[in-house]
Amino acid sequence: MEQGDGSAAAAAEQQAGGAEEQQLAEDLLHRFERVLHSDPLIDEVGFLHPTQFNSLGCGQDGDSAPQALELQHGYFWCRDHKLAISAEILPKLYRAARDAYYSSRNAPLPATHLMSHTKALLILCPDMLTAWNSRKMVLLEKYDFTKLKDELQLCALILSYSPKNESTWSHRRWVLKQVAEQHQDMAELVEKESVLVKEIAERSKMNYRAWRHRCWLIPYMTRKQVLDELKKSTRWSELHVADNCCFHYRRSLLLALLDIRENREDSLSWESETYLLWKEELRWNEMLIRCYQGRESLWNHRRFLSQWWIQQLLAVEKTCPSMTSQVDLFIIQEIGLLSECLNDPVDEFEESHVQAELSALYILWISKQVPAVKGKLEERLHSVSIMGLKDVLVRACRPEKMRPWMNLLGLADPSQ
């Protein structure tokens, strides 16, 4: 009998402890939501070890109201739009936010409750797609530009500590699309988005998702914005020559300029401007190739530029034949660059060898992508004491890359 009474007492004590734990978690969530509501301009979040709060100053969280639980004072800190959360409470806080979201999702409560719970939950777990979808449903009920701007603020807050979170980038694009469909002026928003991506790219290297978002914005840009973006990204690209993302962005901008040209009445004038722009891009790319050896992103960019350039020169020669072939002049220039790369002195880091291989693959790629210039390439290669495409392969490429190119160009020895 005594054993049964002891088991019942232990169960009751455990149940009381669980209820107390749940109440603490709910109180933490309530306080967290109050902090978020009191400062809607929070732009950074950090999850800190409990001991780090000593240096911040416990209790300096922007809320002077007395707390029933003294322990809560060291869990949140907010000042100057910067929020810190103690990592000690994250599991409890997440479970409380998740349970509150599930309870409010189908409950007959005001939408503000659902938005408050999902905001807290997504800051803790931005991959919760159902929470993002719930916010979409609320925002779709009535178009409100102010609320959509708040949504962009939330996305920026999450991206400040999780810059590669695909769910957040996707939701951000959805919000921008809602704004665009209401025929809002997108120029200012696009400008702010570009600045945001640049800042995130500075902090998070090789961030493909951020740059893809920037490419997604291009159709919403004006002609002036496209040109400005091309100009502004030049310096950034020069400082990050190994980051292919920024060069992909420049390629997207250049292609956008071609589309703009096709839709303009003064297409002839715009076409000449585009040619000058493309020519300057080729010159700039060559300068970077000479300065930074062995950077594959630079040679990939040159492939894109050269293919379009040669096609345009061939089209012009068909319509307006002249004594001097511009295609020949360009091929001579590229062969000269190849010869220089093949003859660079060897360095201790073997960058010159990588440069030679990349330049050879570039020439071979042109001969394959633009068959019309393959004969011209072969002819001009002899003028710089190179026997031909096969000799370029032997001199510059590693064996594992040489054989596939031999087969691709029809240069392989049939007896082998």
C-alpha cells in the first residue's frame, strides 16, 4: 500500500514538474514575442552561450517591467536593433513556438496571433515551410504594402545569420512578386535588394543563393539600373576573381541589355552601345586574366563573351563584307593571349601551368562551339610556332583532360 502511495506521489510530482516546465517555456515565448514586437526594426540576431551574456549586461533587454521569473533576465538582450538569445533556452523556446503555431493555425483567433507565433518560430527555425505558407495565406487576404515591407524586414533579419537559407530567399521573392503585381514602383525596392545581396555576399563567400536572387531581380530593373549594376559590380568582381557567382551575374546583366535592345525603337543606336560595352568587357576580362593566373571563373566568363562576339562579327561580315576580317583580327588576338599563357615562366605554385591549361581549353572550346572559326584557328596557330590544336593539347593539358578533347575534336589517333 505504501509502495502504491509512493508511486502516485512520484507521478504527481513529475506531472507538476512537467507543467511547471511547460509554463516556463510559454513564458519564455511570450517574452520573446514581446521583445520582437517592441522593436520591429531588429536587423541582427545572435545565439550566444549563457556566459557571454555577462559581457552584454544581463537584464538590458529594453524592457524595464518587473518579471515574475527572475531567471528570464539573462535569456534575451536587445539594444540598437540587435537581438541576442541565450542558447540555453533554444530547445524549450522552439518547442513552445512550434506548439503555439500549431494551436493557432486552425483556431478562430485574429491573424495577428498567427503572424506573431510564426515570426518567433521562423527566427528559431527558418526551414519551417508550413510557417512560411501560413504567413503567405494571411498576406494574401488583403494587399498591404506596409505589411509586405515588414515581411522583407523579417527575411533580412533571418538572412543576417542564415544567409544561405533557401526558404527565406524563396519567400522574399514571393513578397517582391506580390508588390510587382500591384504595379508598385519597383525601382527603389530593387536598389535596396541589390545593396542587401552585396552586403550578404561580403559576409558569406560563394553564396550562390544570394547571387541567384540578384539575377532574379534583373527583369524588374530599368535600363539605367542594369547599366549601373554592371558598373558597380566591376570593382567587386576585381576583388573576388575566384567567385564565379559575380561573373554569372554580369553575364545575366549583359543578356538583359540584349533583350532591352530588341525592344527599343532606336535599336541601331542601342546596338552600337551594346557592342562598345561588350568590347570593353572583353578588354577588362583580358586584363584580369593577365593579372590573376589560373582563375577558371575568368576563363569561363571569356568563353561566354567570345562566343557571342564571334557570332556577331560573323553576322556583320555576311551582310557587310570588307577587306579586313574582324573575325581574323579577333582570332589573332586570342591566339596571342594563348601563346603568352603557354610561355609563362614556371612558378612555385604551378599557377602558370593551370593558366596554360585553361587558355588551351578556351581555344579548343571556341573551335568546337563556333565551327566556322576552326579553320582560321588552325591557320593562325601555325603563325605562333604551334603545330595545331593537337599540339596545344599536348603542351598544356593533363592526360586525363587531353584524351576527351582529342576525341571531341576528332584528333585522336585511330590506332590507339
